[in-house]
Amino acid sequence: TGMAQEGCGYTGFLYAGLMINPKGEPTVLEFNCRLGDPETQVIMMRLQSDLYSLCKAACSKQLDTIKPQWNPQSAVGVVLVAGGYPVQYRKGEVINGLVLKSPDACSIFHAGTTIKNDTCVTNGGRVMCVCACGETLDCARQLAYKRIKKIRWPDMFCRADIGKN
């Protein structure tokens, strides 16, 4: 209400970082006026509408005239990090397994990567997010982890429990 009281309306994204506590209750960790990372990657896997059109409608206060279209499937995103993240990690590690002979149903969102000598290498702690859609959450999960098994660099790490109930 502070911005409204000052006559400053807000149009844009509002990201609420939440964690479910052991009692099953949500706890607010943070609020941001941006899309979250890696949450956005999973949202983009399901969004079938044009993001630019949605943003433009929001800026012109016409968002109520657009109905976003969504892929009805479940989506999972798994972040691959450099070993030692978030404290200390090496950069410049060659990433293998990004190019496949036959494409799969996954999308890879690069974050901490760069190109050195025509080769993709690590350049940050959160290196990439592997996302997949599937008829069920478990199907999407299996597709993402199947793709992750093909990607390698020294000290690569990812959680093994993403998408598990």
C-alpha cells in the first residue's frame, strides 16, 4: 500500500520466493519485482502465448484483455551447478554432451556459460537449467534427468530430488 498511497502504481512482475515448512505452511523468503531464477525457465516451458505481447499489454494496462495460453503438461527444471557453488567454484571447465544427434524434448537454459575457442565452458556457479515437459510430473522429471545424464564437466553437480513428491 505504500506505493499506492504515494500515487505510484506498479505494473510488472512480482515474484514471491516461498518455502514450505515442515508443518506444510508457506514461509515467505523474499519478494522481487522480476521473474525468479530458475522458476522462469519452467514457466517458459509451459507458456504458449507470446511473452512480449503479455508484457506490452501489462505496460499499457490492458492485461485483462489477453488470456495467456498454457501447455497443459507438467514441467520440471533442474539446475546444474559448478562443484563448490555457491562458495567457490572453477570457471572454464569444458561442457560435454550439449549437442545431440537427435533432438529430445528438453530445453537447456544457459546461465553461467561462455564460449572459449568455439567450445562451451562454465563461467559461473549456476551453469544451466535443464527443463522438460511431460504428461505427468514424473514423466517430465524422467525426461529432464535422462538429458542431464548426457551432460558432463568436471565437478558438475545437481540435486537428484527435483520433482519428487
